[in-house]
Amino acid sequence: MEMTEFARQLTALGYHVFDEAPPVNEDLPGLALKRLGVDLPDDYAAFLAEFPDAGVFDREVGFRGRESTPWSQHSGVTMLENLYGRCDVSSLDIIYVRDAYLDEFGRRYLAIGETTGANPVCISCTGKNRGRIYVWDHEHFGEPADAFYPAFDSFSDLINGLFEYEAPPSEAKLVSSWMSPELEAEAAPRSSFKLGIRQILEHFKNIGLTARAK
């Protein structure tokens, strides 16, 4: 059987099924979404038919979308962590995630994957922008529509735009942190309201945060 373009590109980037064990839910996600009234763009429907199970990469993979997000690297690269599909792990199951974001996304957007920072990659399923790809900044404050950053004109363009990424030393990645008792006491009164990630990092910088970078 000839390898499809999707398979050729994703295999070259180390993409593989998250869990090789057969999922408990054997329903194909494309059919399940259709029953829920989701009108999938043709290229993404073809992808789900070929790759029904959620997948991850065995290396750092990113893309440069039309607009960088607050979570992008300094070079404008956004890191892609996974693509949703059928999965027993709820955070990777496309139906579970779709239901979880229904209040925020309505029927216009469908979350199809996740970037670093737990920001969903979304595909528009209605209207004049149907088929286009966006990254949703879940920490955005302001107009809800401004939280969707345009990335690609289609799902195929997203796959074509993926590449293996090696961050330069100047883009050290925070992988763990430790909060001192003093810092916990300082932060406790603030727990009643939500700070954006940039405000949190600035606060930590001002009052002291021990961190390990890779």
C-alpha cells in the first residue's frame, strides 16, 4: 500500500500513536463527530480516517504560523505536542476535548491538537473561514475572538508546515521549578483570582524563583 502524504510527512517527524493498546472506545472519531453535527473539512476528515487514534511526536516538532502567539519561541516557532484522536486518556480524546471546550468554542471551532502551554490547535468548521487553523491562547484576557491566533489556511498546510526544531541555547526551556515557603506565603493571598502566565512569571522574577532550565 502506497504511503499517503500525511503518513510520509508525519512518520518523518517521529509521529506515532500515543498508546498502542486498542482503545476501549472503538468508534471512529470522524463518524462520531459527524453524528454530533460537526462538519469536518475534507482534508482533516481524511486525516482522521487514516489516523483515528491520538498521536504524539518522539522529538521536538514545531511550526511558524501566520501569527506568533504569546507562547511561541523568540524565533516565532510554536511547538506542537500532539494531535487528538480516539484515546482512553481523556486529555487526548478528541470527543472528550470537544465537549470540554464547547462553551468557549461553540460549534465554530474544533480542538484538534495541543501546543506547548496547553493551548489547543483548532480548526474552523463553519463560516467563511471554514478549514482554517488557529491557536487558542487559553490565558488570553480581553475579547474572546482575539484569543484565536491565525496559523494556516488549511489542515494540510499545517502538516506541510511542521518541522523538527532544535531550540538555540538562548531559548532555554523551563522544565521544573521549586517554590520556597516564603514565596508560597506571598502567593497565597493571590490564589482567589487568576493571573495570566506572563504576570505570574514576572511576579516570580521579582520575588525570587528557583528554576532549572534545559
